[in-house]
Amino acid sequence: MVYCFYDIATNEKTKCIKTDFDSRFKALKTNEVLFFDSEDFHLYHSKNADEVYFLGFLKESKAIGYCIVGLRDNSGRAMLCMPYSSPFSTFYFNPKIDDLDKARCIKGLKNMAKELNADVKLILAPDIYDETLAISMGLVLDEGFKLQYSHVNNYYNLKEITDIDEFVSERAHSFRKNLNKAMRSNLVSRLNDDSSLQNAYQVIKLNRAEKGYPLAMSYQQILDISIMDKSKVDAFVVSNEQTDIAAAIVFEISSNAVQVVYWGALDEYSNLRPMEFLAMNVVKYYKEKGYDYVDIGPSTADEKISHGLLRFKKTIGCRTNFKPVFLWQTRGSYDSD
């Protein structure tokens, strides 16, 4: 990993050691940091990039923000990616700085990319993690980035749910009918027992194989993540007559939001409607734990909406937001400098 400072006043970049970086940015790093940007997460995933840069922005020697990017090969062209090995990332700015200084920081990232002869790709965190997303989008667009595409993301706003029964009653007839069938099927849900994580992964692995979908993470990877100091990983397993038929693996991403990293059910038991049963168990659990959001993840793949998946998520009560993807090129039509 490479630690460096970029002075937005002088446009100079200097390398530093980790202790210097941590000392300068201690205050910002003790504020809310997404789990995907925690040091343990980056230490574990740094092998997925040619180099990982902790880039700290300074103004008159004062720390005003930082970001973490990974240098990767993209079809023969170098690319600085934020994130390089997770669903999304963000910039961490001192809340007291103005938007013009934030823009200068983004320009600093571009200047660093020019030094490396690399393009830049940003996948920004949805607004449930970053209330300033709209401003961030405006700033990167002003700096010549192009919106490559935007994932259609789905989530539960738990703040809007005051009563689970009332929430269910407001859903579509098809959902209520399916959930009632699941309740009559004597399904049982268990959470975080000694074998839940492994059993949940096995169900999800079978589900992906049935549908022909890739499974990006191995069980060992999820197990390794689950024991990180800053991690909180929950495993839900739904069973019918002692057979595991549906499951969800959920990461805490921030103090008020969790993300369903994987979930699914076995086709053989789809008539029992285990996904509706699982979804409501997940919602109820995190509502009782005091979280504000359950992020269900995108309904897009290969830059296209999966209409069946989006329809299902809307049916079970999910709201929709965006996870934007931006691209800036050091040379070519996107370079506005």
C-alpha cells in the first residue's frame, strides 16, 4: 500500500509513511467510515489491485479529506478504481470544508491519474450511506467525469416502518398471499448459530448454480471477513422439515445500515415462498436492532436492469435509489482539461 499527501494549494503530491498519514487523518478516520473502506477490508483485498493508494488531501497543511483507490489493468489500460474490490466507496471530507475545496481534491485525484497514465473509475455509495451524494455527483461531473451508467439499487427504509403487520398489509395482494402461504408451511428461521454461516453459503451456492449466476466470493473469503475487527456479519437460514431451503448473508456497512450481500432460495421449494418469509425476517430483525436501512443491492447486471428481479424487490416492499458509476479518461474524448 502507498500512502501519500496531495496539497490542493500547490498541486504537489508527496509520499508518506502510514504513521504520518494516520496521524494527519486520525480525526476523519474516527468518524463514520464504511466497512468497505475499513483498513482491515483493504489489507485483505489489496491483492486484487496492482497497487492501493491512500490519498490524503491537504490545504495549508491541514487534513481536509482522503480517498482510497486501487490501480488495476482495464483491457490493457491502467485505471484507478474507487472501489477496486467492493460494491462502492466514497470520499471522506472534513464537513467544514466548502464544495470548491472538494472539487480541488477530485482534481487532485485526476492529476495523480495523469502521473500514472491511468483512467479513473468511481462507484459512489448510494444516498442511504452518503447524504451528500447529489453534491458529489455534481462535483465529479464538473470535473469532466462522465456518468457511465447507474445501478438501480433497492433498499428498505426501516424508519418508515412503525409496525411490521401494518407494513405487510400495505403490500401488494400477491406478496401477502405468498407470505401467508410461507407462514402456513411451518418454515423455521435461525440466525447466527454455530453452522449458520456455512449452511447459508451452501444454500446460496446451490441457488446460484441453479440459476447459472456467478458467485464471486468463496466461503473462505466470507469467513475471513466475518472475523475482521470491524466486521459484523449475520447469517440467516430458513428451513423446512430440517432442510435448509433459503438463506441470506448480511454485512453491517455503517452504524445505521446493513447490506444483504447474498440471499436466495432453492428452486425445488419455491412453492413454499421462502423468500418472502426470509425478507420479512430480515426486515423485522434489523428494525428491532435499531438500524435505519437494509440495502438489498442492485437490480442491474451488465449495465442492464433485471426486470424480474426489480419487480420482485418492489413487490416485497423495497424502495429504489441509484448507485452511480463515473469514468474519467486521461486521454481521449472524456478529457476536458
